Amino acid sequence: MRESLRAKAIQICDRKIVAKGDAVGLSFYAFFANKNDDPDLLWEAAHWWIKTHQLDHFEKAVKIRALIVAGQ
């Protein structure tokens, strides 16, 4: 996952956790606006989420943040 997407994903996870607590879930779509203006980046996030880590559609934001921070 490219560094710009990592930074954005961590920021979004942090924001969701602060707003809704440690139990908040999200999908990789949370990292994008409601439009498909960068399909390559969307595919990169989907690949990381689905193929690399075999995550469910919704996962806890704290889990996603930990994976990203660990460089996985």
C-alpha cells in the first residue's frame, strides 16, 4: 500500500475511533469519497484488504490501524 494511502487510512481510522470508540467498524470504502475518481487507488486498497489480509467487509478500525502501522 502506497504511503499516501497508508497515511490517509490511519487518519480516517483515528477519526472514527475518536468519534465512535474502539468498537467502530469500517470497510476500505471509508478511505474514499462517494465517487470513483481514482480507480487504481481504490483497487490498491481493495487488494490489500481482500487479497492480502482476507478481511471481512467490515472490520474494527483499531485492527485496521494496527495492521497499517505495523507495515503489513
